[in-house]
Amino acid sequence: MSSTSLWYATRATGLVSLILFTATMVLGITTTTRSRSRNWPGFAQQELHRRVSMMAVVFLALHVLTSVLDTYVHIGWAAVVVPFASSYGRFWVGVGAIALDLMIAVLVTSLLRSRMRPGTWRAVHWLAYLSWPVALAHTFGMGTDAGEHWVVALGVACVAAVLTALVWRLSVASRQRAARLAHASVGVVPPTHLVLTAPNRRSHRA
Amino acid sequence: MPNATDTMPAARTYGLLGYPADFATHVGQVGPLPLPARADRDWGGALLAALEASGLTGRGGAGFPAAIKAAVARGKGRGGTIVVNAMEGEPASDKDALLMIRAPHLVLDGAQLLAAVSGARSVVVCVPEGRDHVADAAARAVAERTAARWAPVVETVVRPPDRFVAGEESALVGWIEGGQSLPAFRPDKSVPLRIGRKGALVHNAETLAHVAVIARSGPEAFRSRGLPEDPGTSLVTVSGAVSQPGVVEVDRGTPLIDIVSRATPLGSPRALLVGGYGGAWVAPEHFSTPYASLSLRAIGATAGVGVVVVLGQEACGISETARLAHYLAGQSAGQCGPCVYGLPAIADDLARLAAGRVDPGLPARLDRRLSEVGGRGACRHPDGAVNVVRSALRVFVADVHVHSRGTPCACWDRPTQLRFPAPTVQVAS
Amino acid sequence: MTRILIDPVACDAYGYCAELLPEAITVDEWGYPIVDGEPLPAELVAAARRAARDCPRRAISVQERRAGA
């Protein structure tokens, strides 16, 4: 493969994986408990989240592979996972390596989910919230296509999608909490000597 | 300070109450701890056989045979812990507090004996925070025993939080291990509890006191009281509409009304609450039911924790049960959805019933909730709440009809005859 | 004999199990699963295993017990 083709492939797969990871984030953020819709069951969303994330990983792998194989600039294999070890574009390639490292942690723990404590899996999975913006920074920091209008628009769209999902999630969560408290509170004014305690919040084992 | 209305029993009669509280008298009267020079497997096996022959069952609510529980713990190897459960989360129960104040050496002797059987290396006495008079008595007893070298295995007193479910055995063990006071999901109860990598054997304080007496007097002494199918004695706290509330020691199989009469009820009781706040109401036609597991089960009740609360004629069972339901809802550990949401919903329905604000869907809704909430928690807490509410709807059926037609309970504004701990949070209306 | 077992402490009422296995699992008014405890018919076991795999809290499991145990 010529160096130019590799270069185009790196840029294309990079952008595609950013889109796919954005979609993964949105699907994950908008997961709610007590899914009740007949047309869009909760397990289907979870399944889609998993499959889109796998596709994103594939494109990310291609992005990494093509960038290393391209001999026009030197990015060694080590620089893929060791931040700031590349001679070319040291800083922004390093940022990409950080995003990749975080994503590898999320990926590995998800593959081995049944073998670890749920709390551990969750804590690592939350690193996705760090990995994604770092990946976004790498995309625009590298600068290769960042000047193109459509690429900027793409970046804005990705950010808007994730922010919208977050806002929606937070508003749903507070509505659900209010509804549950209403379920669990007394509907009749009791006399003062009736001993009442507020229902306990759901506690979780560590 | 709890009262005991029992007098010193005759010298040869089996009993827990009447043993001396102070160490010197205890040693003088009952003799040394019946341990051999080296506790070997034959001795351990003999003690377990004696416990099995006696038919002793746990006095903490579950009623599980003590010998089997101890044998399982023994099988789990040495180095474990004997946990003395004096948590007494039931607000209407005083028996464990009484034992720890008046006969702590019996309880601790029982713990030492089971420690020798199972090879345990530690005895941990659990008294809730806030009950300092009980904890001080326990600590004093432990100090006396340590000074006199009467404790082969080290004894300590710890103070878990004062919550209803904190005395549940997996919650207790979980707290000791350093975590939180939360019941564990145990689909297979035959798997023993652990603290770290070693086993933990949890027993109610009264059960351990019985172990200490049986080890000295033999299984036949225990069987000399009570029934063949439910032998021995139980400590029962009688409270409510009585003039002499307190703890009595009764033969298993004593008719409920005879137990109650020892506390001198104020007039003829309207109903009895048996087994604790998660127990069951008993109607007058069943007042002569023997206080024994099988007989009580036949009328929808259990012996549970030794508690009998007398409901006076002027009180209303529905109001009191509404208060019970609110209390139990507030005491949920907060782990399981059906309990966290179901118990307050049931309490709410009962409050509406007592206040006469009944919507047409209430009877069916309450019935559905009662059948759905039971059995779906990690522990038996929601089951107890469901039981007590179900029994109330059965026993106070006449009141249910009256309230269903919109008449509020006349007793709603009167003080409760039940005991509740000080409220922690008031729900804003 | 195969049964469904739900860990009520872990369960957070996602509801996926009831979606995947409506023949054996219903949901109460607060979204928590109700299982009747009866043995699972053979044709539902695959769906039950999928539900166990897909539960975000790993609260549901499929228990095998030899007959007579």
C-alpha cells in the first residue's frame, strides 16, 4: 500500500471511529432502568451499544495500524500505547495514545466482566467519559483535517450529541427519583405521634 | 431497666432466670465452666449430642435447631468466631437486655462452650449503640471473667448500629467484618457465614444461656419443661395494655393467655401481637393456643422472638398495625426494591384504611402488594411486615369493613400502645 | 431441573430479563422482577441464559439442580 493511501486510510478510519465511539457514548448514556417501551426494549439498546462499540474498536485498530505502517512519518509501535513516545507529532499522538490506553482498559474489563466485582467493572467503565473527550482532542489537535468545514461540523455534531444525551439522562434520572419518592411516601397526613421515617435510599454494596 | 416477674426457681428446676449476676456468686453456685483440660473431639461430639438430645432451638426468631447449627460451624475448621447476638432489634423485646444484665455469665459460658466445640478463637458480644447500660454490664462481666482467667477464648464487646435489621445474622457478621450493616443475599443458607476466611457462628444470647445450663444440668433437665415436640423454656417480654410489663420465663407450650396473665392485663385483651413486630395478631378465640412453634403456625403465627403485646379494648388494631407498618418500612436496609418501595406503599394503604380515606381500588391493591412483596427481599424483613399486616386484616376484619365504608378510626389520635424507638426523621406531610 | 434465581440486592430494575423472558418473569409496579420459582420449561432455558448474560447488574442467574436434590 502506498504511503498516501495509508495516510488517507488513517484519517478516514480515525474520523469513522470517532463517530462510532460517539454513537457508543450516546447509546450508553441514554440507557435507563425500568425500560418499558414495547417498541424499543432496553436489552436491544444494550446490545446495540455493545455492537457499535465493537465496530468502533475495529476502526480504531485500523486507524492505529495504518498510522504505524505508514513510513512517511515515524510513529513506532511503542508510541501507540506509550504517550509522548513518538518522534512525529509527539504531543497530539501522545494524547491519542492516552485515549487508546483508557479505551483498552474499558474493553478488557468488559470482555472479562463476569470475572470481576461489579463495582470494579463500573469504575473502569466510567473511564469512557474521560477517553472520549481525549480522543476528540486528539482528532482536532492532530490538525490534519481540522481546518475543513465539514470536519469541524462533524466535531460539533459529536459534542452536541453527547451533551444532549447527558442533559436528557440527568433530567430523566431526577424525574424517576421524584416518582419513586412519591411512590414511597405517605399519602395521608398522620398524627404527630405516628413514628415515621423516610424510606431508605437504595444502598449498594461496595 | 427491664423487670423480671419470675422468682428464684426451685433448686432442681430448669430455668434461666434466677441465676446470679455477679461473677463470684455465679462460680460458687454453678461451678466451673464444664470444659475438660483439653477440649477434644469426643468431648465436643458429646456436647453436640447433648444439645441435640435436648431439642434446643434458636431463641432469636428463626427457631433453627442449635445442635445442627453448631455442628455445621464445627465442620468449617478452627479459628472462627462465636458471635453473641444481643442486638434485640425488636422494640417490644427486653429479654436479651435482661440476660446480659442479670445473667451475663450464663450467656458467655454458652459462647465459650460452643467456641470449644468449634475451635473458635474469639467470642464477640454485639450490643447496639445507645444501649449503654446493657453494654456496660456485658463489659463488666467480660472484665471479671478475664481477670479470673475464666475465658479460654478472648471475649470482646462491640457496638453495631441500633437498627432493626442490624441483628440479622448476615448483617451482623458483615458489620463485624468491617463493612456495613446490610443483610446478605443467601440463597443457600447451609453455606456458613464467614468473617474473613474463618467461619462465624451467630447465636441469640438466650440460646447461648440455654446451652450453658444444658451443658451443666443435662438435656433431660431442659426437656423436663415444655413439650416433647417443643421442649424447654423461653423468655417472653409482655407489654402493651398490662399493669406489670416485663420479661417472664415460661415453659414452651404455655397457653398465650396464661403468659399474658402474669403481666396482669388491664381488662380483657382485644388481641395479642405474638412473635414481634413482624409476627402476627392473634384473635380472642385463639388466646388459649399453646406458645409452641407448631401450634402457633396452625393459627398463622410463629413463636418468633419472645414477644407478646397486649392490645387493649379501647385500641384499634388497624391503627396500631398502620404504625407498625410505617415503622417496619422505615427500618428497611434499603437494598431490595420490593422492600424499599413495597413496604411504604403497604403502610400508606393501611394509613388510608385507618383514616377512612379508602379509594375503591385499595382492597385489591393492598392484597396484590401483600402477595407480591413477600419473599422477594434478601432477608425476612419484608416477609414479617406482610405477615403482620395480613394477620391484622384477618383478625380485625370487622374494623376493616367499618373503615372501608369511610369511617375513620376513632383511635387514630390516641397514643399508641406499642413501643417505638425515638423517631429519626419525620416525613414532611 | 432449571430455575431462575434473582439476587434482590444486585437488581436495579433495568427490566431486560422481563423483556427477554416474559413467559416466566413479570415486573411489579416499581419495575422489579417477579419470578414464580417454578422449574423452567426446556424451551425457555436459552432465553433465560441470555437474560442472565445481559443483566447490567448480573442479578439474575440460571440454576441447574439435579432432580431429587
